[in-house]
Amino acid sequence: DDGHTDDGHTDDGHTDDGDHGDGHSEFGVHITYEDLYNTILFFTCIYVCGQIASKLLKMPNLVGEIVCGILLGPPLADFVPNPEAFVLLGEVGLILLVVEAGIDIDLSTLKLVGTRGFLIAVVGSLLPIAIG
């Protein structure tokens, strides 16, 4: 007995195509066409709201994008497909933003502010982490 039935299923009821019954396979997460369409629509809405904030309201794009995320996000419209994936993207983006800020530091300016500026930066970074 090789653990397979006559209809191509294993003894535990799963098919032999790598699908584990939960929508995940050994090669990643399979998404439906609707999720892909909703993701593209979500990104388009974010872009359009950013442009409206920029052009019409004379505010930074980020303001419109944040407002759109709040309106379409889980607390209100709950339109976000796979919100866990977007949280992960946000965390990766935040890390990249911090790395970019570190790359842009001008050493001559850092020497100008001296020890006081260094201590303020360290306390401002470590204190929120310590608080939790």
C-alpha cells in the first residue's frame, strides 16, 4: 500500500499535488483571481487618494494614502485582501525607511551636533523599545 487511493488522493484525504488542504502548497500561497483583482484595486485606490491629496488639497501624498488605508482597512470597510501580507509589507517598508535614513546621515552634521545629539538619538531610539 503506497498510501494513495484509486482517485489520486492520499489516505488522509489530500490530493497528491502538494496542496495541504489549507490553500497552501509547498511552493507558496495560492491566491484566487478575486484576491489578485482586489489587491490591484486596493493599490489603485491608495494611489488615487494620494494624488487627490497632493493635487487638490496641496498635502503630501502620504496623507491621502493613509486616509485611504484607514477607510478601506479592516476597522471600517474591511476591503483589504490578505491583511497579514500588507502588515508584513508595512514592516519591511519601515525597516527600509530606517535603513535609508541611516544611509542619508551626513557625518559632518553628526560631528557638529556632537555628544548631546548622539545621546538624544540613542535615548529616542532605545526608550520606546524599552517601554514596549
